[in-house]
Amino acid sequence: MSVEEIKAVVDNATEEERIFLAAYLRIKRDGGNGPLGVALAKANERLLRGEGVSLEDAEKLHQEMEKLGL
């Protein structure tokens, strides 16, 4: 995927998708093989299948990452 394609995905993302994307990128940058990394991977799989992630779930993941300083 090109940078332009990635920008288009982010620009067209909903608020909940952007929260998830931010959390996902932090985990990718800082690592995360524990429960949080697993939860993010599962959420990513749901998004890729077109099932979406609830705003509540995305916010919970984000809060967990903030607790870890990610």
C-alpha cells in the first residue's frame, strides 16, 4: 500500500477507526505481545473483515495503552 493510499484510508476513517488506528500504530511502534497487543490484533482483524470496532472498544484499547505509556 502506498503512502497516498494510507493517507486516503485515514482521511476517510470514522472517529472510532482513527482511535483504533492510533492505538494500533502505537503498538506497532512500541511493541505489544501481551494481552493488549492481542486485543489490538483481533480488533484489526475485525476491521479488515469489514465488521468494524465499536467506539467503546476502541476507547478501552486506547485507555489501556495510555496506562502503559504507549
